[in-house]
Amino acid sequence: MKIQLYEEAKKIWRIMSDSQEPPDLSLGMEIHKKLLGFFQVGDFYYFIFNLVRGELDYMHHGISKVLGYSPENTSVAWLIDLIHPDDLPWFLDFENTVVDFFYNLPPDEVMLYKVRYDIRFRKANGEYIRLLQQSIPIQADEYGILLRSLVVHTDISHLKSSGPPVLSLIRLDEDQKEVQIPIKKVLSPMPVSLTKREKEVLQLMLTGMTRHQIADHLCISKQTVDQHHKNMLKKAGLTTSAALLIKAVQEGWL
């Protein structure tokens, strides 16, 4: 599931970054990185995102304090896997909305906006915390195509404990004006509702577990798992497990 969601996100980012490998960043970027700590309202870390490759160019060591992970061997696909299942559709919809917004800007305005939204991430101990993601363009080509962005994740769990994620685009001028734009959805809402147990079974199916393994994991009978599976197929109007899993990922059921 992690790889499928990452590939879906890369399709979105590729719209904005149809370019060759971006040139190296200026040394002045180091000054910007050192200033970040002065403007955060909680523990934070940051990274440089390469839109051309859909990969990380750099991950700050602060991720160890915030999430409990080492910055070594981090990747975009790995970060996506840490997002709360209920927030994954929001994440893809927000990224799709942002890419569409920047894609339609005049080239000389691309560097003038900051993107901000909150999303829940899983810590190394299994706990979920709410992070405020703020990103600003730091490199674009002469045609206004974004090449790299600086992304800051700040723990705001103490400021927002519940509620859906919220997206804001802010113009970085004297007024710091917030731009209101409609969300462009990538994933369609599930046409039918699943029970809590059905969602648990489906989530484990997506990890590659067999129905025997799911039964052992949930401490229920194989026959009960089979019945949940049958019920989900009927609700979705499908006939195979493969079709069920593909539809679940494509439409963001979990």
C-alpha cells in the first residue's frame, strides 16, 4: 500500500516538475535552515524535497526528537507510510490542489506562496501526533516550474487535538494574505460504509496477510474472516480480493 500511495503522489508532483535534474542549491540555503528554529511553536524538523525526482535531498536530525526515527535512510515513501490512514485521502487531495494552484500561476509568482496544512503522523512508539506541514518553494526554473521546496514539520498536538486537516495557501508579501481555493479531490469517497471489523480485516489484507493469518492476528475464526471478506465484496459490487484491494487503495477507503 505504501508504494502504491507513493506512486500516486509522484504522479501529482510530476505535473509540477517536468524538468531535468535541478542544479545544486546556493550556500545561502544554510542561513535559511539555521533561522527556522526561531519561528516554530513546537518541536520541529525539516527536509528538502526534490520535486523532479520525488525524493528527499536532505532530512534534518530533529526528526529523531519529534517522531523517534533516525534521519538516515528516510524517504518520501517512508514518510507517506507514517501518515494516519484516515488522513491519507486528505494528504493526496491537498497535494493535488497545491500542484494545480502552482501550475496555473504566472512564472514570476511561483516563489511568492507558502503552503500549510496539518496531518497526523505515527511516531516510532506507535503514537500518532499532529504535525503542521509548511512548505515554501526554494528553487524554480526560468519557466516557473518548481524544482525544490523546503518543508518544515512542527508538532502542534498541543494546539490542535482533533478535527479534520485544513489546507491554507499564504502569499508571502506584506499582508500575508491567505488564498481560498477549492480542494481538488484525487480519491473518491467510499460509496458504502464498512464496519470497524471489516476495516481491520481489509487493512491486514493490504499488508499481505492471508485470511488464516488475519484470523490468528485478530483472535477470530477463519470462517468469520471469510464472512467479513464476503460482506465487503458484496458491498463494493466486486468478485475478487484483488479488485477489492485495488479499489480500496484507489478510493482511499482506509
